Amino acid sequence: MTVRPSDLANAVRALSMDAVQAANSGHPGMPMGMADAATVLFTQYLKFDPKDPAWPDRDRFVLSAGHGSMLIYSLLHLTGYQRPTIEDIRNFRQLGSPCAGHPENFELPGVECTTGPLGQGLAMAVGMAIAERHLNAVFGDALVDHRTWAIAGDGCLMEGINHEAAGLAGHLGLGRLIVLWDDNRITIDGAVDLSSSEDVIARYDATGWHTVACDGHDMADVARAIDEAIADPRPSLIRCRTIIGKGAPNKQGTSATHGSPLGAEEVAAARATLGWDHPPFEVPEDIRDEWLRFGARGASAHVEWQDRLASHSDRGEFERRIKGEVVLADAAKAAFADWDKMPASVATRKASELELEGLTAAMPELIGGSADLTGSNNTKTRATAPLTRANYGGRYIYYGIREFGMGAAMNGMALHGGVIPYGGTFLVFSDYARPAIRLSALQRTRVVYVMTHDSIGLGEDGPTHQPIEHLMSLRVIPNLDVYRPCDSVETAECWALALAKADGPGLLALTRQNLKQLREGGEMLSAKGAYRLRAAQAQRKVVLIATGSEVGLAVETAALLEAEGIGADVVSMPCWSLFDAQDAAYRADILPEGVLKVSIEAGTTMGWERYTGLNGLRFGLDSYGASAPAEALFDHFGLTAPKIAPQIVAALSS
Ligand SMILES: Cc1ncc(C[n+]2csc(CCOP(=O)(O)OP(=O)(O)O)c2C)c(N)n1
Ligand SMILES: [Mg+2]
């Protein structure tokens, strides 16, 4: 029997509905609805080699509609990736199976990014497409010449993030980005028209995209649309008209197929409708062979690429970039390169800028940017020319006022590999980027967030711009290292630490206001997360723990205490998570039992009990700030040494 293209698509449908049925949870509708279009993409267009999922010049495929995870699991399995095995698929959604509820990049090679939070996959695809064009500009067609594909659902195109992502892609003219829209007119609550009457196509047209429609169940028509998209120099949105759950005769076209198993009866009816009379999880040999043949399609292109790389003059640098290794000592050296120019009193955002000069000069893989606060975040350096549609070789991205889009794009760039992105905004607007920051941490991407104006110390802009709960709310994100350096030395150290961490993001919280120099360099103390900056002179009665701009305040407070014969250590704690990772002896030495522990940080005090204990004191701000010059605000909120010291004295004598 000759295998028809529809048999290939039906194999995807069958695996998807059977896996969801076996797990008794999951989303059969999306994979069944997009099986035909995805089959066209994977058999005719996508450049990949299942034998080497990390081949740098592969096309990137992002399943932005991550709930349809069985679609990508089926495709990876059928095209011959080592995993998922059929056993993995049988164990869909079970503990230990790489076939998690939603696709996770750290579980399965071939899954380019973690998706499920709708819209972010599409926005990460934009970042991947940026990285591709940039590396193409640097290394040329011989080494970098691939496309980025995404499948997005109605939800992805409704989420606000899609507007930021589409705007950026349209502006940068990312013609190698092609998005297939699963236009099934259904979401969880029912028909799309319950909640939306927008003309998505008109919106994308207006944003500088090429758009085209096709019948998502007519493979020739899908191929026609893809050909048109490839030919057009703009990013493309292909509207695939589809039927959700296609093949399930009684439920297709309804939201009943979205997120529940079809049920044994409907699965049987679907088998009859599709003419698929094979047992669950069994794909007949001829169909399996045909899929594997298509899976092997990219092998020759891969070999040719390897040959080009082998004889390429930039081979060493290309491989270094892709490997992405950053040696901590080298990064630190680069950060301190312009040290003779560092003022004695300097804002940490300004120190960061000077250090970035050295870093960006030494590390061509760094790509900077800001969400329209370049002059405030101090993120632009001489080495980083603007990355524009006319010059993809540039290294500085004007993201516009798109904090979330910037975060997601940086995730995509980091996942693509070959570049290390950093981007800035005000710390208070980390909230706008938070879902992307969370995905950086979950996906283990090396992204550096440069968040300036990190407290009431920003002054006159007032409470809308003054972060209060932000530092603490960012520290609670697992695998995110939040750094709040106290001076230019710590800032350099924190930059190096963030860049050297390959498997997770770092976030630098930097001041607007000038700070005094507290350190002289030497050993990289920030690597410990917290360390004793000043040891008590008199007998130690208190340990002051502070971060960032309040470390200087702690030093002043300690001086007042010492004048009264009270010994006070000052501990600078630029990074909680690094401190928590130290051994118990170190932590006990820095924060000993039996002495009063006091935290000082110009933000929410909630959480500092972790180090002060319930009997300690916590100085901070548990209300919103106010609009005034910084000095007046610190005084108003009681964050001055003359106001803090007496409270410590009182606590010691009570
Ligand atoms: C940010 C976000 N909000 C909500 C959800 C929950 N959710 C998952 S799928 C979905 C509906 C998506 O509709 P659509 O993209 O049209 O998918 P389809 O039903 O067509 O498969 C929702 C609300 C989510 N995954 N992410
Ligand atoms: Mg839909």
C-alpha cells in the first residue's frame, strides 16, 4: 500500500488522541486540528536532523500553542528523534516522562523552548529570528541560514504580548519568521466571537507583516501559502482555517475537544472516521517508514553544512559562540577594564555602563538593548551599534516600550544560542516583563535583566516609579539570581557572575543615585552572595545586613553604634540565592547565632525574617513611596543612620 500524506497526518492524530486518552488529561483538539498543516511543514519545509537536535543551522520550530504538546511529541517521535520513545508517549503527562503536559526545552532535545503561557512562544520565536539574522550578518550564509517557524493559536494572538512581538518583528523586517495561525475560531470558553471581534489579519498587515490564508486541511493549499510566505521579505502570518479536533466526528469543531480526553467512544468513532484501525500507540510499519524517510530529509544538508564549517575561516569563533562558555575570571577582567575612569562616587547604573564598555568590547556575543530607557538604564556602549533591518550585525536593540516583548525576545535569542542578551528597564516595570523573567528561569536561559532606578532613591518620579515589593518578589522566583550591588566593585562582580551562569537568568538592580565606593576590589566576594564588609571593632552585638544603596547606610549606622561601644558587623548581601547556596559553616559565620540581626533595604521588609529571625529588626518600606528628592525620602521613611541607630540601641537594651 502506498502511504498517503493523510496517513502521515492521521498518525499524528491517533498518537495525540490516544496519549491524551491514556493520561486521562491533555489537549487533543489542537494537534488533531493542525495535524495536516504540521505534516506539510515537517515533511516539506522544516530543516532539521533528528540525529543532531542541536545542529546550529537547523530551522527553529516553536509550538506557541503549547497546550497542543502532543503535536510536537508525535512529530519528534515519528521523524526519528531518539526521544520521545513510544514509551515516553504512553507515559504522557506522567512523572518522569519527558512528555510533560506542556513542551519543555530542558526535557526534550527538539523542543526549542518551553511553551504553554500563551503568546510567549510567538514572542520567543521573534527573538530566535533576531539571533539568526544577527549571526548571519556576522558569519554569513555558509554557516547561518535558517528559518524560524511557529504555530500559534487564537489565544497566542489574543494575548497582549503578541502585539509587542509582532511590532518588533515587523519593524525589524524579520522575513525568515513564519507563523502558522491555527484559526479554528474556538477557545476554551467556546467560540472566539464570545470575546473577540478583531480583524487579526488587518492588524498584522498594519504592523508590517505579510499575511496569507489557506485551508489548513488541504495540504497543497498549505504548501502554497508557505511558498508565498517564504517568497515575501516580510515576516509572515499564515492563517490556516482549521477545525479543532478534526477527525473526531461528534466533537470536532467544538471546545469539547480543546482540553479533555475525547472519551473511549469518541476515540473509537474517530478511528472509524479516519480509517485508522490500528491499536493505540501502534503506527503501521509503512507509515512509520515514510515518516522516518521524511525525518532523514535534512541529513544531507547537515553534512554539507558540516563540510562548510570544517573549512571555514571563522570556525573557531563560531564554535566558541555556539558553545556559549563564559569564564568568570575573564568576564570579571573585562568588567574592570576601564577601572581608571570610574568616579569615586557613582550610581551603580553608571558603573554598570562603564563596565559594559569593557564587557561588550571583549565579548562580541553580548547583544544589549533597552525598552526605551537607554539613557536611563545606561545599557548602550560604543561597541554596540544599533541592530536594525539595515544592519542586523548591530548589537544594540531599541526594543521600544515593550518590556514583556523584550524579555521574551531575549529568551528566544538565548535559546537560539550564539548570543547572550541583556536588556534594561526600570525595576518597577519588571512587573511588565515578569512572565518572561519567569520563563527565563524555568527554561534556564542566560538572560541578563538590567533594572535601574531600584528604590525610592530614584526620587522625584514618585510612587508609580518607586519599586517597593519588587526586589523581594523577584527573589522568590526559583533559579533567578537577583543582584543588588552596593558600589562599582560589586556591580562589576555581579555582571561577571550573571554572565558566567549559563543555565539561568540574572537580574541586576541598580541605583539612579550616586553611591560612595565601599570596596577596593580584590577577591570576588559577591560570589558568596553575602560577606562581611566591615567587622565589628567593639565586642560584636549586632550584625547589619544590607543591600545596594543601603550598604553605605549600614556602614554609617555601624559607626554610630561603635561610637557607643556597640560592636556592629556590616554584611553586604548582593545576592540572596548565592548566599543560600553557601555551606552552613560559612552562613553561620556571616550570620552568627546570639547577636541581634538587622536588615536594611529600601523595599518591603517582608522576607527579611529569613536572616534576621523574628527577634531581629527590619528597616525598609512597607508602604508606597512619595515624590520628592531622594535624600528627603530616605529621611521621611526613617532610613538614615541617626534614625536607625537609636532603635538598635533600644532593642539591645530591652
Ligand atoms: C497566558 C495564558 N493564559 C491562559 C492559559 C490557559 N489556556 C490554555 S489554552 C487556552 C485557550 C486557547 O485557545 P486557542 O489558542 O484558540 O487554543 P485551541 O482551543 O484552539 O486549541 C487557555 C485560555 C494559558 N495557557 N496561558
Ligand atoms: Mg483556537
